[in-house]
Amino acid sequence: MPDNSEAVTRLAREESGHVLALLTHRFGLDVADEAVQDALVEALNWAVVPDRPAAWLYTVARNRAVDRVRRDAAAARRLSRSAPDLLSVAEHNSGGYGPDGNGEEVPELIDDAHYSGDEHLRLLLLCCHPALSRDTQVALTLRLVGGLTTAEIAAAFLLPEQTLAQRIVRAKRKIRDAGIPLGIPEDLTSRVDALLTVVYLIFNEGYLSRGSAAGTRIDLVEEAIRLTIIARELLPGNPEVEGLLALELYARARHDTRFRGDELVLLEHQDRTRWDGELIEQANGLLRSALAGLQPGPFQTQAVIARHHATARTAADTDWPAIASAYAVLLAMTSGSPVVALNRAVAVSMADGPDAGLRLLAEITGLENYHLYWATHAELLLRVGDADAAAKAFAKARELATNAAEQQHLDRRIAQLPG
């Protein structure tokens, strides 16, 4: 059997979301998802990779969907003849869909010439519907739009594959049973905010994985960037989408310098000559475009902070007062987020000294189980000369850290303590 796994993986990542979006609009989510997955499995048997893999995937998945709904329709007719009193139960269990998932007969050929991208936006918004939990939104987005397998998502988020699979099944059942529409709401604001938050969570998990032995998951970083690019194509001119993409590209530009082997390299010690200047320029352009809209938002503000770091020639050149001011703005935008408050305390400590940072840290509540709170506390205590208190704070940070690279970094810092 030929090894088509690489080509099929690329097809799943790049095209399955488009195909699923179009078929879901016609057949409903369950039928469309099953059809696309069946087609991808069939693709593993390609003797030769087709010239147009995406067209092949659409055609095969569409035919599988047509076969499925015809089988279901035939079964419903048999049930109607043999046990009409059970028909209402069967219709309820199928979500109330007709033969094609929308109450209409399935034509022999479905014309996709009208496809405008709205279907893809609908699928993205469906995955991030407020009726679903945030963890479920992340899993569905990666699975249905990103084309990742259940096993890949489970591995990324340190979950048993069966647990993740059940979460996706339950989410699809909830969408079906609640009749959540595959539609675009009149007010997109809250749904777009949810979508961007989900993508940002995916990016953060890749940027510094909670459990990856390698510290980072570049596949999730790249997937988040790709999803943001899709969102930008579907929502042109949205300043927060551009701000998020800029933020991701600034971070991606530093990727090759963030680790030395398994060792985490902090920002001030990274080799800035190895940062990707082309990505930084792309991010600068995106941020300029976003800010020109005069609609400031949290992702744009975070991108402004990232730009200050990315454009400083050396760590000593970093404009910490400007960064501290930006964090103050972000703190107001995020209703006093304690994580933002922590980052602001770090920036203030760099601008005005460790005592000013410690005063702000003392005002923060809700981060008692967050390792970076204790690591920051430890570093500032060291800067004011309290090594004993710093040692206790480092020990607490080490106890709470789950990322292997961060654990090793904290071990080194503890070993370097005086005395």
C-alpha cells in the first residue's frame, strides 16, 4: 500500500475545514463530518495523489453524504411501514432533519459554484457557540476546522484520546439536539471575540505547552496562525483579527531562539540577530492596519506590547515605561485580569524598580496557584536582596509548574541562589 500519510495529513489540515463547512450547510454536521472522515481514510489508499486533492475530497465526501442520507431515508420509510408509532422517536433522535439534513431531497449533484466562504465562517462560529464550554470550543475548532485528528488534539492537551473523543461527540449531539443553527448572527461582536479567544488559547498551548517535554508545540502555533489567517480572510478589516495575527507573528518570529536544547531562554537573553525580521515586518504592517481603524481592543494592545519587544535592538533598549502604560490600558480592557496585572507588575518593576513591582504584586488576588506569579515574586525579591523569601517563592513556583522546560529553568534558578 502506498504511503500517502503526509499528503493526506496536509489535505486534512488545509482543505477538510472548507469541505466540511460546505457539506454541513447542506447535510448537517453529523453526516458531513462522518463523510469527510470516511473520504480522508479512503485517500490513504490513493495509488497516485490526484492533481486536485481538494476537489477529490469534496466529491468523495459529498457522495458519501448522499449515500448516508439515502440509507437513512430508506430506513425511515421501512420504519414508517412497519412501526409508524416509532417514527416520531426516530425523527427526534436524528435531530429532526429530513433526507438531506435540511428537510429537502438530495439532488444527484450539488453545485458548489455559489460557495463564497460564508459557510466556513458559519462553521467557525458554530464551533465557538456560547452554548458550548470553552474546552469544547477549542476541541471542535481544531477537529472540524483545523483538521487535526482526535488523537493529536488529545496529545496536545494531555487528555486520554477517549475522553477527547467523547467530548467532541457530546458537543455535536448538543448542537444537534438544541438545534443550534449554522448561521451568522446579526451582531458578530461577541461571537468573533469568542472565536479569537479560542484561537489564542490554541496558540498559547503551542507557544509554551502545559505538558510537552519539548516545551513548545510548533504544530499548534502554526495551526493557530493558519486559523487566524482564515478568520482574517472571512472578516476583512476586523482590527482585532489583525491584532491577534500580528501578536502571533511577533511571537513566531522569536521561536528559534526561545530554547537552547531543552533549556528555556528568557527574552532578555535571546539572540535577537536570529529573530525572523520578515515575520516582524509582516506583524508591523498588520498592526499598523489594525490601529488605523481607531477601534482599540485587547489583541491590538497585546500586539503593541509585543512590537516594543520585537523592535528593541537590545534588551537594554526596551521601552519599559511604554510597555507598562500599555499593560495599564490592557488591564482596564480586561476588567482587571489578574494575569494582565501580573504582567503589568513585571513591566513596572523594569521601569520603576523592583519595589514598585512588589507593591503591585501585593495587590493581586486569584493567582495563588499560578506558577508564574510565584516565579515573578521570587525574581523581584532577589532584586531587593531578600534571598530567603525568594527561595520559598521559587520552591512554590517549581511545585506548581507543569511544563518540563519551565521546571528545568526553575531548578537552575534555585541552584543559583546564594548560600
